[in-house]
Amino acid sequence: MNETITVVYERGVLRPLVPLPIPEHTRMEIQIVEPPSSVEEERHRVRQALLAAGVIRSQPSAKAVPAVSEDQLAAAARALAAGGPLSELIIAERDGR
């Protein structure tokens, strides 16, 4: 039996949180692994393991997109509105107008 289970340490004894399908007094070896302190830490650990195994590659960081001013937004809205509603443009194209 090789599986990972969660246990609680109480009064000097490791107690499984779920029943184990093994006979009483069976000798086993255990490995103590402290659970990650957060979901982000666990994600980082998994990502590092996948990178090390070559399953995934590191992606280059994205370049920052410059902010768009209110004037630029208004100009774009005017330019797009000049063509009319998109639905009408699609219907006109389908009708061959």
C-alpha cells in the first residue's frame, strides 16, 4: 500500500483522519511531509516540479500595455460608430449590399 493520507498528531501518536484498509498491528514505514501553508505555495511547488520534469516551459513575461486615455477611447468609439451597428453590417454583407 503506497498512498498519501492526512494524519493528526495527538498526545505523541499520529492518528489517520480516515480508516486504513490494513490489519491491526501491521508495521509500516511513514514519511513525514508538512502540508503546504497555502494554495499558492502548493501551486508554486507543483509548477517547479513540472518545469524540472520538462512537462511545461517557462513563459516569457508579457510586456506592459500602455494605458489608453479617455480621448483615445472616445475617438475609437466614434470611429467604430461611423460604420453603424455590427448586426446591420453583417446583414448587409450577407445580402450583398
